[in-house]
Amino acid sequence: MYARRTFLSVAGGMLAVALGIASVSCAGGTGHASYVDPAVVVLERVLPPPPLPGSAAERAEIDAMLKVQESRTAAQARRASDDATISIFRFADALGSPPLFTEEKLPRVAAFFRKVNAAEVSVVRPAKDAFARKRPYEIESRVHPLISTPPSLAYPSGHAAWAFAAGYVLADMIPERRGEILERATEFSDNRVVAGVHYPSDVDTGRISGSVLAAFLFASPEFRADEKVAAGELRAALGLPPLN
């Protein structure tokens, strides 16, 4: 619904470096309940800074948000509001909306993705504090959020980081639906702009953050052990064969 910022081509190179670091840094395990050590996964080292307050780039982002706000449909607004809830079960439609894909039916899956969320919070929150970017509605009074305004800072988007970290993990567990899962992660992230609580660049760098986090997760022995258990429960519920 909005144009991507060109600084992501630069950030992509930084991401490649971070992915290489992950394979080394987590090789021996982290010893952390949330799978990663936030002292190692320092996002502000790999993310570009946000546009300066009062800059033309910031103004362009606000204008883009106002256009989204003006053009969003009632259905898009409902979807964006519902996506304020961080839950892997918001990805149900990406899996074909199976009736057994619920927290009640999949307790191991639910617990596993809560730990993924904890990992996201542990690495994104310090980056938010380091960049200290205000939310768009604090800068432009014409931006009207659809949801309760979050108490945290804006950059990078934690929802977007979670969506892509969780999306890559879910796609690893259900590779048969990888395309649909990552498309849903994109929509979930973009809905932060639709909801009026994030600039587009917050979401873009949230996506990078989630990708970096996913690389560290996949390099963690603790994570891999838990993923195997959760994947077994999920695939059995969906009637899919075990992964090799």
C-alpha cells in the first residue's frame, strides 16, 4: 500500500553480514530462555538510522500514511486492528484456516511461539530505545490510529520483527505453505501502517530485524530442539507427515 524506502538496499548488505555472524555466535548455544542473547544480537549495529525529525524523508512518510488512512477500506481497517494481537494463530489463513490450528489444540506450538516473541522483545526493545523515534501520530495530529497507542517507541517495528521471525519459523515447520506464510507476514507487518501506529520505514526495518533474529534462532540448539517438538505437534494436527 506504500512505497518501500530505498535505504533497504544498503540495509540488505548489513543483513547479510548479520546472518553470517549468527551462524558463528549461536553455534554453542545461548543459555537464554528466549533463545538469543540480546548482548549479541544488537540490531542498532546493522539497521540504518530512521529519517531525521523534520526532514523531507519523514514528511514523505507521513504523507504516505495519510494517503493510506484516507484510502483504507472498512475491511482493511478491521484486519489491521485484529493484527494488533501478536499470536501465531493470526497466521491461520496462511495455512488454509485449519480448524485444529488453535492455541487450545496446540499447546506446544503456542508455548514455543511465545518464546519466539520473548526473543523478539529482548532484541527489538533495546534498538527502539537506541533510535528513540517517536510514533507518527505524535508528530502529525492528522494521523489517527485505529488501535490503542502503543507505549513503546517506533523504530524498528516490533510487530513487523515478530511477524517475520515467526513467519520464517512457521515456514520452516510447514514448508508446504512457505509462500502463503511469508505473504501473511508481509500483510501483518504492513497493517502497522494501515493502523496508523508505524511509519513505513519502521516496518521495513522491523522486517530486517525479524530476518536477523530468525537467523540467530535457527543457529540455537535450544531453539532447534523446541522447534522439532512444536513442528511434530503441528504437522500431526494438520495431517502432514513428519519432517526429515
